[in-house]
Amino acid sequence: MRGTPLLGTLLATLSIYALLSYLLLAQRPVSQGPGFTLLVGVLPHLIAAVNLGALACLLLGWRAIRRGRVPMHRRFMGSAFLLIMAFLIMYVTRVYLGGIKAFGGPEVVYRWIYLPTLTIHVSLSILSIPLVVYNVLVGLTYPLGEVRRTAHPKVGRWAVALWSTSLTLGIVVYVMLNHLY
């Protein structure tokens, strides 16, 4: 993959989009037992905790690189990436099992706060995938001394901004759906 991070990013991103689309549009199980119900009930809370952990790792990784602590930066960013992979598995599982929850608050809050927040969250999630994939590929395949000479630092700044905003808004959506309304 070294030397072709853009091609690797394109292929990985398209694969991720295709897999997620397939799984999210797949036919749901017909019968759901108590185990399904329990899992669907617990998953939103686990997802929120994982997203909070990913956000913390992301911001700590950003802070570490700003202070020149490259090994710490790599650990935090790797952890954020692994957490977001765990999020995707749990999210797809929840949707597949029918764990979609309708907003139960007032129409004015739905229209002017919840829906715009959700739309921005999802849009930023989609936009951040190729940026994150690119940076992970470069970070894993290039020697440390060469990473700075790639687009990794510039792409990373955008990835952190979009990804952290998306994670924050995802947590806001979770709070609105599960604790406020």
C-alpha cells in the first residue's frame, strides 16, 4: 500500500461504503427473541460510550502530536480507529436487529434541532471516512520520518475536525433520543 495511499484509500473507502450499504439495507430477521430485545436495548448505550472513548482518544492524539509526542499520538489515534470500528459493528448490528428509535420529542425540536444535528452528524461521518482511512494507511505503511512529508498532517487536521464534530453530534443525538425525549 506504501506509495499508493490514494488508491488504497479509494479502494478501502468504497469497500466500507459498499459493505455498510449492504448490511444496512439487508433483510431483517423475522423473529426476535428476548436476547435480541436485550441487545437492541443495550447497544445505544454501548455505542455512546464507545463514541465518547473514540472522541477522547482522538482529541488526546491530536494534543499529543501538537506536543511532538509521536508514539503517544499513534497509540491514541490507533485506539480511536479501533473504537470507531467497534462502533460500526455495534451500529450495524443494532440497525440490522431493528433497533431504530424514533424521536419522541416535540415537533419543533425534531425539525429545528434534532434533524439538523442528525443530518450534520451523518454527513460528517461519511465525509471523514476517506480522510481517516488515508491517515491510517499512511501512518501504518510509511516510516515515521517520511510521514511528515506526506499529506498526513494536513489531512489529519481535517479528519480530526470532521470526525470529532461528528462524534460530538452523535453523542448529542444519543442524549436527545435516550435521555431527553
